[in-house]
Amino acid sequence: MAVVATADNPSAIYFNPAGITQLEGSNLRVGLYAIELDPSYRAPNSSTSYENQWKYHAVPQLYYTYTPKDSPLTLGLGAYSPFGLGLEWPQNSGLRSVALESSLNDYTINPVVAWQLPWHLSVAAGLTVSYSEIDLQQGLSAIPNNDVLRFKGDAWALGYNLGTRWQPLEQLAFGVSFRSSSEMDYSGHVETQSSSNPVDPANYSSAGMNYPFPLELTAGVSYRPTKKWNLEFDAQFSDWSEVGNLTIHQTPAATSLVPYPSIPVALDLQSSWYYEWGVTRYFDNGWHVSAGYIFNENSMGDAHYSPLITDLDRHFFSVGTGYRGKHLDFDIAYQFGYGPDRTVVGSVNPAADGTYSFLSQAIALSVGWHF
């Protein structure tokens, strides 16, 4: 269990890097988060539901920490993917003029240094080096397979993360972590195609878009009434309002299909919160079992709702088990996600109006080695 106040394995580099001061010697941890995403859409006054066609995703992660003997410093290195997106709507869903496909991959390398201070207090700071790829597609009309507008690009960005953990009592610990915003200045191209123009079916132009990933602030408390139980609550603030309204800048305009140099991508995102509850029961033979619940607020209003993101309030439930030995440990967990129906009305693009829902299933597996 590695969350903000507990943070007792190398994945704390992501959750709260100050927690890695609890680890001795060298610790390596690798993991995989495999998820099935199943959002769906139903047009107004229709009983037909359309589902995402790109359901399966896998996100790897790797963490390493090293604490020199009798040193208050712990060094860490993490490789993970903090942001991601992957959706594909059917051509006949009625959404194609606002959304066909969206893909966003973010890969981050995160070296950190943590310092164990007196009074059971630890602090940490790290640098985040991120590479991101984005691919957004929509139709230029509502006619299936008739035309497409596509932006594809990539970018590098720098940021940082900070953390602190204080355990004034054996039974009680507090943690706070902060992840800075990072400016992804995507550089790539805009592509337009029209099946009605067989002579010149594809046009390209250089293009770019600035996309600020949000800052995140998380605080948590861990309570251990006995050594066999750990209860934790976390609250995370994500400042998605930094994203606002985006613009794809073409140089020059790709074609007469899109004759203007600037393509607006109106999102108008708002800040949102995650609330997380978790409980773990430890057994004398090294095994433990855990259960948790997360509530994730939506960040997108009806006026500029985008099916490329399909944002709505979501509930996540998880159960898991694991084992910690002298050198080897592992954890495996199952997570079920559910988003109650959200009906979008009054969008500036009426094609986005309708009822959206969300389901997901995920398996998280990680293995650690201490040496």
C-alpha cells in the first residue's frame, strides 16, 4: 500500500517521495496497470447506445530507491505514466463531427532525493522529465467515413514534485505531496482528408498546440489502531482550469477544407477533487489484504463538453492482496469503475448532446525486490 501518508514501498516516488526514507538499502519495484475502458454514448431521444472501440490499455511502471547505510538521504528514480487517454467512437455514433478518436500518452522519468529529519519528519524533492504524444481526430461532417481532421504531435516538458511526511505517533502519520504543472508545447501536423476529393485525398500542414498538464496537490492521513490495521484517507486537488481553451496553430492552413490558421479546441475545464479511502489488514505470515474506494469529480461543463474526453463523476472500488518477504514482495489488485449516466444538454456543438456513462475494470500487479 503506497499512498500519501503510508508510502512504504518504492512507488512512493509517485505518491509521496518523502515516504522513501522508510526504505533501507536498495529496493526495486516493477508494475503493470491493465485497464478495460468502456464509456458509452446515447443520442437524445434514442435507445441506441454506442461504445468505445479502443477498450484495452496497459501502463507499465518502474521504481528504484537506494539508502546508503547510516545516511539520512534516500535516492530514488521512477519511470511511469501519470496521464493518459484512449478513446475511439464508431463512425455512425453521431459524434463524428466532434469526436472520432483521441490518444494521449505521457511518459515521465522522475529522479528524487528524500531527507530524513529529526522529529519523525521527512521531506523530498524531485525533477520530472516528461515526453508526450497526442493524436486527436474528428470528422469535418456528420457523414460516416466521408472526411477527417487530425492533429498529431509530440512534446517534452520539465516539472518537479515535492513531498513531506510526518509521523508524530506510531499510530498516526500525515503526508502532503505536490506535483507542478508542466507545459506540453506539442509540435506536429494537421491532416485533412475527404473521400469526395480523390485527386488530392490527403493534405498536411505543420501545426502546434500548447497543452498545460495540471498541478496536483494531495494530502492524506494514515491511522494504525494496531500493527495489524492501517486506515488511510487522501484528498487530491487537480487544477484542470489551467487547460482552459486550446488552439491548434497551422502554418499554413492545410487545405480549403480548413482554410484558417487557428483551430479552436474549446474544453473550458474546471478544477476537481479526488477523494480516496483505503484499509489494509496485515497478517503475521507476511500476507495482507486491502480494500479501497475513490470518488473522482468531473472537470467539464455541458457548454464545451468533449466526447474526446468523456468526463463525468466516477466511483472506483478495489480489493487486493499481497505478500512481503525478506527479499521479495508482490501486490495484485482488482478495480471496478462506475460512472452514473450524465446527460449533456445545451452544448455549443449540439452533436455532443446526449447521455454518457462509464464502466471500467482494471488489474494492477507489482513485484518488488529488496537487496
